[in-house]
Amino acid sequence: MPSRKFADGEVVRGRWPGSSLYYEVEILSYDSRSQLYTVKYKDGTELELKESDIKPLTSFRQRKSGSTSSSPSRRRGSRSRSRSRSPGRLLKGSRRSASASHQVDIKEARKEILEVKLTPLVLKPFGNSISRYNGEPEHRERNDIPRRDTQAQANTQAQANIQAQTVSFSSQEKFPLSQESSYLSTQYSLRPRREESKLKELDSKEEKIVTKGPTSLRTFEAAGPQPKKLEFGGVPGVFLIMLGLPAFLFLLLLLCKQREPSLLNFPPPLPALYELWETRVFGVYLLWFFLQALFYLLPVGKVVEGTPLTDGRRLKYRLNGFYAFILTSALTGASVFWDVELCYVYSHFLQFALAATVFSVVLSVYLYARALKAPQDDLSPASSGNAIYDFFIGRELNPRIGTFDLKYFCELRPGLIGWVVINLVMLLAEMKVQGRAVPSLAMILVNSFQLFYVVDALWNEEALLTTMDIIHDGFGFMLAFGDLVWVPFGYSLQAFYLVHHPNELSWPVASLIIALKLCGYVIFRCANSQKNAFRKNPTDPKLAHLKTIHTSTGKNLLVSGWWGFVRHPNYLGDLIMALAWSLPCGFSHILPYFYVIYFTTLLVHREARDEQQCKKKYGVAWEKYCRRVPYRIFPYIY
């Protein structure tokens, strides 16, 4: 089945049947059997057109003031003639016979008269545009014209439109635009070529008329760039997050170290500042960071291209995260075999968290400073121009030192692999503190679940290239702190809690928790795999059974399979797995469930950001998708 070129709701140029004139039309639907598009003209007429009779708006050059270019049909290959000749003037005699010359003269004269120029007076958008005039929704009129017109009726209507709108042109020279209800008849002024000398004067009059008065109709372009809507509460919100998030993390870790943690005694006793900083710990952290950077530079693993940037470039990424994990595991295993004191990380856990925080702040300062000299094409879509906000969200999209991509490296390597190492340290610390010969079943489940999650992420490393973190957000404090501090020291909270607060599990309960974890993983992995496979090759025969909605960007939206169940099935699977990580800790305290509460808030907020981006990008197609798939993350919950 041939693929369609234009999407429902897209605004294009459609040829009026029986003529060479192209008008602005809206795509209503597409019949795959007849391969015809149903379109609607500005006067409400609905016709069926072939794809060859439809052209995108960008294929027509915008007419400059005072230009003498002809209509689209003339630019397409009509024979050149003198531009000084009157449109209604007959051609001079030629060497042909008198009758033939007379017929040619009549045809040329008629063709000359019918040549017109399309000049938008007020651009009133269709479908995908969400612009409004004076804060009110646009008004559309629909005439009672049959949907299926015959060719003869179309030709008659074309001639009538030419005559009526040519007459309306002369009246426009004398009278201003009266009211918005006359919009349909004045959307395009059809001017004979002999009137082109008055174009510049008329355009200036139209501009004064359109922009005058409190109820003026201004075009979207004339309104100027709209201020960018800032997320996370704007500048005050990101400022409070940068101050509050590190402090909150340290308070959580202090609570977990208490023998009897209680929210009634919040905040817990705070240690002195000198007890939180140790230069040796900072040195060990730097060694860990640069060791992972060395693994990243190894020439192993395949090289793939990321999504296209605004300038058309596609950056290359080496996928060797899984190899880095294997090397790290080998070094960790050797350390355990040689009796290296890995519990040093547990006894200095707060110092390591502070060292990682300081490093993330220094890295954020460097990233912002280098972004001040970055070209405009290298800036992230999320940047705003405000120093505080851009420091948080990230100003540069893909900061690189040569081929070393800083954001991509930090997303998976130091923090994610460090999370697994910290969990192993907590397992060894539990055995040492509680005097166990083997770790508890609860600790084994927590370690196993989170190890499996990290290995899966590294094995499917290429999927990271299509996430919002890579293609939209810059690299600033938000991602630097999140990747290097929040993930390894916050996500390991359950293992850290179990060191001093053991919980004995029976095998039947453990089996239920394992089943819940597997259920969440199946939803998470299958949804992500289906999405990534569809993005890589939408024509894959394995995906032929999936239903889609075509968009004006040329891409399709999945409305069946996992993505027809809820809009974000991967988020649903992630939340189920997060709950399975916390259940082994029991119900004696809310602390182990902090991750579930935080992660739910994070994904709901991210889902809202996804909704805004998709609505802006896909327009009408996204509204259709939302009607087909009304549930966002949880089934039967809007």
C-alpha cells in the first residue's frame, strides 16, 4: 500500500479542478483505495483531489512587494512573454495561417487574463495551528455545497470565483476591510497582471487597515516571538530545587542511619561540616569517575547515529556501556577476592555523597561557562536565556570535548554503574553489621531487582538516544546532579535502609514480589522495544499489524499494541518495578517507599512535559491520538 504524503489537518495548496490555480486548502481525509484526498477550500467547498494536484506550502515562493512574478501555474513552465503587454491585449500576428493565429491569440489572451497572483491578506490558520485572534477561537463557515462535485460544476465554480474575486479586488482599493465575516471572500485577492503596478500601494493600505483598532486582526508573525514558558516553576522554582534537593537527600540518608528512624524527630541530628568532607574520599570519587571515562573511550562496541539536530547533523555515539559494566564487575570481584575493604564506602557514605555533589556543581559551572560561547544551533530547545534557569536546565544540548559526549557519558556510566556497586557494598555491610554468614532474602531481592534493571538499561543503551534527556534537555545542574548524585545515592536507599533495619521474608511472599517485578519488567521492556523498533523502521513487516495516525511531520503515532493501552506504558512498567523494589523492606517505615513516591511524582511531571511537546509538535494528529488513547499512565485513570 503506497504511503500517503499529507496528513489530516495539514494546510497545503490544492489545484482548483479545470484550472491552473492553486488555493490554500485543508486536508480532511484520505481514501487509501482511490488514493484521493478530500480537501476543503476557504469558501467551504469540499472536493477530492489527486496527490499530484496538491503541493506543500513551502513549494510556493513568497511574493515580494513590487515583484512581477506570475501565478504558480506560470512558474511551472508557461512560455515567457513580454511583461509590459496588457493582459487583455491580443498577440501580434505571426507566420501561421489567419485562422490558426486567431485561435492561438484567443487562447493566449484568455490565459493571460486568467493569470492571477495569490496574496494573503490575513493568514487565518487551519488544523495544526493553535493561534487565536484576540484570545478567541477562530470562526469557520461551511457552505451547503455537495461533497462530491462534478467536473463541470467545478469549472463553472472556478470561473465564477475568478470573476467575483477580480471584481472584489477593485472594490478593495476603495474600501477598507469591513468585518471579519467578510474574511472568506477576501482571503485571497485575485489581481490581473495589469494591476500589479498598484500592489505596493495596496499592501501598505491593507497593513494599516488590518492593524488598526482594538479588534484588529494581526497575523501570527506580526505578533512577534512569544515568551518561552519555563518549567519547574520558572526561575524561583529551579532556584529552590537546586538548594533543596541536595539538602533533602542528606536528610534522608541521615534518617536511614538511625536505629529508630521517625518522622516525628525530623530533622535528625546534623553532623558537623568537617565530618562530611574528607579529601581522600573526594580523590576516590574522582578516580571512579575517570575510570569510567577511560572505559567509555575504549574502541569497542558499535557506533550509531543519534536523532537529527536542528541543522540536520546526526551525532555519532559508541555503544559500549555493557562492556564498561563487565570490566567494572571484574574489578569489583577482584577487590572482593583480594579482601579490599569495600565497606569503606558504607562507613563514609555521606562523605561520598557530598563529594559527588561538589563535583556535579563544579561540572555544572563548567558546562554553563562553555555554553556561553556555543553556536545558536548547539543550544537546547529548553534553554531560555535566563542565567539561573539555563544553569539548571542546561544551555548546550550536546556538550562534547572532541568526540567525548559529556551528557551521554554521565547518563549511564558513573551513576548507574555506581548504583550497582553501592548496592553490593550495602550487602557486604549488612553481613558485617548484623553478623550474618549470608545476606538476607530481602537484601538479595533488592540487589537482584536493581542489578537486572541496570543491566537491561546498558544492554539496550541505544534506546537512550530517543529520550527527552538527550533530544530536548540541555546538560546542566538538573542532569548532572541527577545522574551523578541522585541516582547512585538516592536509588540505593532500600539497600542502605536494610543494613540497620532487617526484614525477614518468607518464600511465598518473596514469590509474589518477584512476580510483580516480572510483570512490571515485561510491560516496561516490551513497550520500549516496540517504540524503538517503530522509530528505527516504521515499515518493518513485524510491525504491520500496528495501527497508526499520520502526522504533518511525516511521522506516525502508534495507537495499538502497548501504545494503544495507555499513552506511556513504559512509565507504568517502571512504577510497578519501583514498588517491587520497596516491598522487600516491609511496612515498618515509609522511608523505603520514598523512591516509589518520588518516582511517581517524577513520571507524572515528565508525562505532562511529554504532552506539551507532542501537542506542539503534532497538533491535530496528537488530539486524535488522545481521543483514541485517553488514559495517560494508568489504565482507566485519566
